[in-house]
Amino acid sequence: LARNPGEQEFHQAVHEVFDSLEPVLRKNPQYVDAAVLGRLCEPERQIIFRVPWVDDAGQVQINRGFRVEYNSALGPYKGGLRFHPSVYLGIIKFLGFEQVFKNALTGMPIGGGKGGSDFDPRGRSDGEVMRFCQSFMTELYRHIGEHTDVPAGDIGVGGREIGYLFGHYKRITNRYESGVLTGKGLTWGGSLVRTEATGYGTVLFAERMLATKGESFDGRRVLVSGTGNVAQYAIQKAQQLGAHVVGCSDSTGYVVDEAGIDLALLQQTREVDRLPVSVYAERRGGAATFVPGRRVWEVGADIALPCATQNELDEDDAAALVRSGLVAVAEGANMPTTPKAAALLQDAGVLYAPGKAANAGGVATSALEMQQNASRDSWSFDYTEQRLAGIMHSIHDRCLATADEYDSPGNYVVGANVAGFTKVADAMLALGVV
Ligand code: NDP
């Protein structure tokens, strides 16, 4: 890690996985002999490029683009693109590293990668977003392909951005290669359930985890952070299962709505009008309150679903949640819980599902989208959702069984890290030193 100074999130993600591996390495010295850990600390390929574009005022803007093709032992690189001003190499590498194990846990033939840019789509016109996406793809197209590397969305990259990216890829390659990107629109190669998949999958994982203690979402008080793609559909599925979702947030603050979040109003405000969550509270009249600049966790809940960004639930937040009677946390976001907060939750006996297991439904459904593209088929909503539920249940059960096998019953962190690692490590051994 000394070779990667200043990449704090990357170091955090590597420690989080490697801390679980000691018993695995003791049992399997072949992983040590073949330097699997050392190889896993070095992405197979890292691409950094200039993204020049012209804004609505005619000014030239310069952003930095990234694609980290992390590991392809199990299949083509697969992982989203993030457009957010905080993006730098350390964030993309942490996300790529996590993605390798997450994708292994899905049981599907996909390797791990991640990309993005420090471009901030907020406040930009449609035309500006399109010109940025076209410039980004003008370089990215050389590196991707359905058998090579298949990007998707992440923070700041939704259906609109995937459309502009796919349109430009098609134009400059003269190929209608549906399998090159996932998260596409339904009329041009997308899959039903992909939009909902990460949020739904997180809740389905949590439901199965709660069931191990005879618990469920029914009648439970739930908090969700974020109000983006993952958060919206986590709220929807939790509500379908009878939960009372009383708070959600964005980067400006949170809303508390004791009558239960009105999802249609939230989606109109955040998704359609692209306005901050404070406007949801205004539109809701007296039912909801907006609290600026604070985190939603202080409201207290039975179940917490962090669905915004990394390191958004710290030790103080975890302590406040535990005091309020918290039963379970399932991570829709990647690495949202700080290491100290995760330890505190586990010590307090809270059921804790790490993101690489709980939010794997998004990428798993992306792999289902690739299957549909390859066979030029499209599946129904119900069938695709059944497939998603089956995948989430099997990830859950594998994490639990692996945790048992390594003397850490009920520890989903150990289960996810060890099950993901052994799958990738075995493939790397079989493929030789490459
Ligand atoms: P979106 O861009 O749709 O939504 C992100 C949400 O998080 C917004 O409400 C945003 O608020 C908030 N947010 C972003 N950055 C911060 C910050 N620094 N502090 C507080 N709030 C913030 O992204 P997604 O819903 O797609 O992604 C959310 C998380 O889920 C990420 O960690 C992502 O990596 C992970 N994930 C996503 C998958 C997917 O399929 N989309 C798959 C697996 C994981 P604002 O608009 O104000 O910035």
C-alpha cells in the first residue's frame, strides 16, 4: 500500500477485506505462494484521460476521466461509472477492488472494474451533460466492449447519461453492441428491474438476514440515506414489505416524515425535477421536516439502510442508532459505514450486511441484462425479479455458511470477504501468473 500514497479509501477497502483472510491463508498456503494478495492490490490496468468539453457559455471545461480495469479472472471487467466532484484515482480503485469480490459473490461470469470522472452533473443543462458524455466516450470506447469491459451507472450516472454514452459509442464504432453498457433504457436494450435492482436487492438481502432471527420489515421503523437510484427503490421495497420509512436524505441534509415517505412525491422532486430533498419537505406541507447539514441517522430506527456514499455512517451515528434500538443495517451504498462504526454495530449484536454482499443485486441484474442482450431476448418484470431474489438469497446463504465454516457465525463481513476472495483466488491460481 506504500506504493499508493494518499489513496485513503483504497487502503480502507483493502484492509477491510484482508483483515478477514488470515484463517483462509493459513488453510490455503497456495494463495500465499502464488502472491494472490499482492496481485489483488494492483489493478490489471488503469486508464486516466483528459475530458475536454464546451459549456453553455462557450467556455472550454477540462475534467479527468478514469477507468480502472481491476480483475478479469472471472469474466470481462464489470462495474459502474461515477460522475462526482470528489472522484479521484483512490475512489475509483476502492470501488474497483470492492467490485471484484462483489461480482464473484453473484456467481455470474463477471470480473471487476470501475470508472468515472470528477465532472459534477448537478446544475448542468442536458446539453452540457450530453457534450461531456460524448467527450468521455471519445476516449473510453477504445477500452470497452461486451467481451472486454462493460461499464454501467453509479453516483451521477443514471439512464440519461447511459443513453448519451451508448449513443456516442454506437456512432463512433458503427456497431449496435448492446452488451457494451448496462443500465440502458427499455426500448434500446435495457432490462426490466435493472433500475430497481440495487435497492430491491439490498432490502431482499436484509429481509433474509432478519428472518434468521425471526424478524421482518413488517411494522419496522426504517431510515434510508440518500434519495438517488439505490435509495428510492430501497424505500419502495421496504414499504412493500410493510416497513414504515420515516427518513431519507441528500448531500444538503435530511427529511423526517413520520407519516411515512411519499415515494411518488420524492421521485417527482428528486428524479424528475432534479431538486433537493428540502423541496420534498416544502411540497409535503406540515407532514415532513427538513433538517439541513445533518445526517439522517440521528432520527433513530429499527433498520438502517445507508444508500448514499462512502463513510457516511460513523461511530457517533452508529452509537445513536444502537441507543434507538437498532436491529439491522444493510448497505445499499459501497463502504458507507466507517470501520469503527462497523465494529461498534457488530459488538452491539446488530445484524450487519456489508455492501459487497447486500448491494450486489445491481450488478447481478446488469449481468442478466447482458444475458438478454446476448440472446436478443427480453424477460418480464416478474421473471427478472424472481431471478434477482434467487441471487440475493443465494449470496446471503453463502455468506452465512462461509462465516460458519470460518468460526464466525452470523458475521456477514467475514462470510462475504472469504466467499468472494476464494472464488477469485481459485480462478487466478488456475489461470497462472498473469
Ligand atoms: P445517485 O447519484 O442516484 O444518488 C446518490 C445519492 O447520494 C443522492 O441522494 C446524493 O445526494 C447522495 N450523495 C452523494 N454523495 C453524497 C455525499 N458526499 N454526502 C451525502 N450524500 C451524498 O447514486 P446511486 O443511488 O446509484 O448510488 C448510491 C450508492 O450506491 C453509491 O455508493 C454507489 O456506489 C452504490 N451502488 C450503486 C449501484 C447502482 O446500481 N446504482 C450498485 C451498487 C452500489 P445529492 O444529489 O445531493 O448529491
